Amino acid sequence: MPRIVQLPSSVITKIAAGEVIERPSSVVKELLENSIDAGSTRIEIDLEQGGTDLIRVVDDGCGIDQADLRLAFASHATSKLRDADDLFRIGTMGFRGEALASIGGVGQVTLQSRAAGQDSGAELICNGGDYSEVRPWNGAPGTRIEVRHLFFNTPVRKKFLKTHSTELGHITDTLQRIALAHSHLHLVLRHNNRLVLEVPAAASLPERIALFFGSDVREKLYWVDTVQGSARLTGFIADPSCDRGNAKLQYLFLNGRWIRDRSLGHAMQEAYRGLLMTGRYAIAFLYLTLPPDEVDVNVHPTKTEVRFRDGQALYHLVRAAVKQRLNDENLVPRLQAPPETPREGGEVTVTTAPESSLFDAPPVTRGADATLLDELAAKPAPTFHPPMINGDLGGRALQIHDSYLVVETPAGMLVIDQHALHERILFEQLRRRIRDGQLEVQRLLIPEPIDLPAEQAACVLEAKAELGQLGLEIDDFGGGTVLLTSYPALLGRISPLDIFKGTLDCLLNKERPPTKEQMLHHLLATMACKAAVKAGDKLTQEEIIHLMELRDLAEDSHHCPHGRPTSLIFSKHELEKQFRRV
Ligand code: ADP
Ligand code: MG
């Protein structure tokens, strides 16, 4: 029986550091937040080798009292919180008192500080958790922190680091978020003694946006300012014409803190609905101000995710405010005018002549924004009705509850589950093309980054070959990010990300099918399911007819790929019997 022991503090610190300090950019984030809490107006950051050799942050804030220097490194030691009630009145960036302790545990840190109003300062070195004496230091008022050789004592973690340029990229992302959240700050970033970025204090928010994302974005910003109860939403949203292939440029700040929030991201996307092509995302810089007790910021170690007291009200606030602002601009929905050229940022690789089926039409021939339903509706009605089920009753199908098709047949009547049938058809089309090596692939010019927990990313990358066979080509971007570079053109009507997400669930399922063949089948079925029309989708008469035509071509039109029936048959005889006609 293994004995239970209390872990030494050096191990505890390393465990805690694992949560907060993942890479150099995490250190930069924590140090910058401390400088901001200290009331700094100018912060300079120096890096060497992507921050792996050196991160130095120098600020002009209130400094740390000499007597507190040692305490700054102690875990759960903070000047920003006194009791548990304060947790719901957080007005500072930090409050957990864990950052410096964690950084000190996994790096070689020199902390030098001179408190405001003091004649001199003091310094302290913390080397992987071992402290030096506190010594006098004669620097300018403020704080200067140097972190050298991050993860020098945790080699495994060090191995997870990516190239210096990738790490630098994460750091500039961090810096941009801080610069956008605190538009009075003067920020300087140097890498290997070269200036990377300088944001003057005087630079306004639009100027900062122009600096980071180009002046063309600045030219297309609309100001939003809405109050609802105790919540206020301000900021800029961009014209739909400067959309992007991912949601990275949808910035959301809560009380000065950059956060990620799936629900509010969705609200944004909803507000732009009809103005963007599928798979495209708007640019926005939104600032939410809430009373501190309306939100719990203490739910995530790095505080990038929060819990709102009334998330639904905020969802409506974001959606309504953005939508209203777009309406004010009288933007014409783009759905009505599908462009002739292929999707911006995309190129189509066709490895075979496309069939003439509407469901098969490769994206190159249609507006990428059009949904399947629009597409079919836009088509002139077929001039002839091909033979329908068991005879020539073409077109006599009725959609009920936007989910089922009731079809007359010579032998009686069919009730078809539209989703199950379309799923089956797509499944067979995909399978046939894969079998024949003729799957058309739509390549994304701007690969879609997908952030995953490390173990999920590993699992997905393990299945790279199988996914590739399905037209989903992926690359390892590092740091848990997987790049989606292509998807099957056949499924062009839904976003590549949604297709991928569908297969992801299938891949991560604990009970994965044992053989490769079965796994492919499973993945295919999932893709078809995601891409098929849903129960609740209203179909036009042409769409119904087309679905029926394809039904006739299907090898097994009676079962969806999961084995459920696609249709129920009621024979004429059965009907007569039920009505007691016979
Ligand atoms: P937290 O920010 O959660 O309080 P940290 O471990 O990041 O915890 O910092 C511990 C304490 O050290 C802070 O509460 C603050 O008093 C002090 N401190 C850290 N960095 C600075 C700085 N740049 N200027 C002034 N004080 C600082
Ligand atoms: Mg802090």
C-alpha cells in the first residue's frame, strides 16, 4: 500500500506553476498584470530567444516595499485581497498571489523594486524556489523583474516549448490584448535587442487597432455604446467586408481583462448572421463593464474564463447591440448576391469531374455563403420529373413538421425522415469517392487554427492519415493548436470547422472502434450527419424532388449510416385495412 506523504513546498510550487505558467507568454502576462495593478504608465519588456532565455519587465509603478520583497514570492501572498468577500469585488488584474511564487519556482528570477517615495530600493533573487538575501538596490522608482532560463528545473515542461518565433508570437498576442485593454499604457517590446513593438500612451484605441491589424481595419470600424441595467458594452465592431477565417480578432474585454467566452462569441456571430459567408468571422473589439459582483473571475487559473451571474442577459445585450449597430449602417445582406469567384481565401482542388447533382456541386460554382437551401431554391425548377419511387408520381411529396416527407407510391405511402435520408446519401457519395480516390478537396488558403487541450491535439494528430483520407487535412501548429488546411468540397455547405468538430467528438470517444476500417466508417457517418439537412429545415419543392432523385440512386436508401430507418412504408392494403375498407 503506498504511503501518503505531504509534498515538499518545492514540489507544490511546481505543481501550482503548471496551472499558471505554461510558456513564456504566461510569464509576460502575469508580470504585465502586476505592473498594471501597480499603476504603471510605462512598461518595457525585453526578451531573448522567444523569452526562454530572458524575460525582463521594467515598470514605473508603485513598487514593492523592501520589507515585503520576500513575501511577494510566497504563494498565496498578495496585497490585493484581504478576505473571502473581496473575491467578489475584484478590481485588480491579480488577486491569487500565486504568479510570482510560480515563476520563482520554475525560473531564475531577480526582483528589484523601489517603492514610491523611498530613497532607495532592494533586490532579491529567487532561483527555482531558493532565495537570496534581500540586498539594497539603487534603481529608479518602480519594479524591474528578470526571469532567466524558464523551466530550467522542469526539463519536461521545457520540451513542450515551441520555436522561439512561435513563443514570441504568443507574447505579442498577450501584449496586444493588454494594449487594447489599457489604452493609456505606453508599451515597449524588444526581442534580442531589436524593437518589435512600441505603443505610445497617446495612441487611441483605433490607432492601436491600426497598429496591430492594419489601417484598412481602422477605416471600417463602427462604434458601439449600449447600457443595459448595470452592464455597459462599448467598443468597435468592424464592417463585415473585413471578415477573417477565424474568430481570433473577436476581442472581448471584461472590466479591463481579456477574456474568452464561447456564448458571447456566439452572440457576436449571430448578430452578423446573413452578412458573412459561412466559416467567416467578424472583427470586433468589445468592452464589457460590469459591477464586480456580477461576475466570478475566480474560476480559471489564468482568469481568461469567467462565470457571469446572468450570462443570458449579456448574450442578448451583445447580440442586440451589435445587430442594431449593423442595422444602422444599412448593410445589405450578402446572401442575396453570391459572388462568382470562389470563396475568398480558398481554392478548390478538383480531382475529378463533378457530377451534375446539385448536392454535389463543388463550391467553385456557387456562392460559398449560400446555404444548400438557397442554392437549390435559386435553381430553376427541373423541366422533367424523373421517375419517383416505384413509378411516375414525381413531385407528389409533402413535407410535414419541416422534418418528414410524405410520398405517394403506387403501392401505398412512404414517410421519410429527411435528415436520415440525406445523411445516407452524403455518406454514400463520400464513401464512393474515397473508394475511387476521387474526393474533391477544398483547400483553405488561410488554415483554420483549432485550439485543443494537448492530449486531444495528440489524439487528433495520431489520426492524421485517416482524416486526410476523408479530405480533412491537418497540421501540427504546436502548443495544442491544430491547423485545418482542407475539407471535402462535397460538404461545402457547412463550415469546415463544424465538419472537423464533428469528427473530433468521434475521435475522442473513449470507445473507439477497434479497426481502422470501422473507424473510417464511423468518421464518415459523423461527417455526413453534420452536413445533412436537419429536422426542422424547411425544404422547397425542388429540394424535395432532388432528394427523391438521389434516393433512387442510393445503394441502401432504407437505413441511415447509423442503421436507423430512413423511411416507413404504409402499403395501400394496410391503409385500406386500417380504414376497414377491406
Ligand atoms: P497577485 O498579483 O495575485 O497579488 P503575484 O504573485 O502576481 O500575486 O504578486 C504578489 C504581490 O507582489 C502582489 O500582490 C503585489 O503586491 C506585488 N507585486 C508584484 N509585482 C509587482 C509590481 N510590478 N509592482 C508592484 N508590486 C508588485
Ligand atoms: Mg499578479
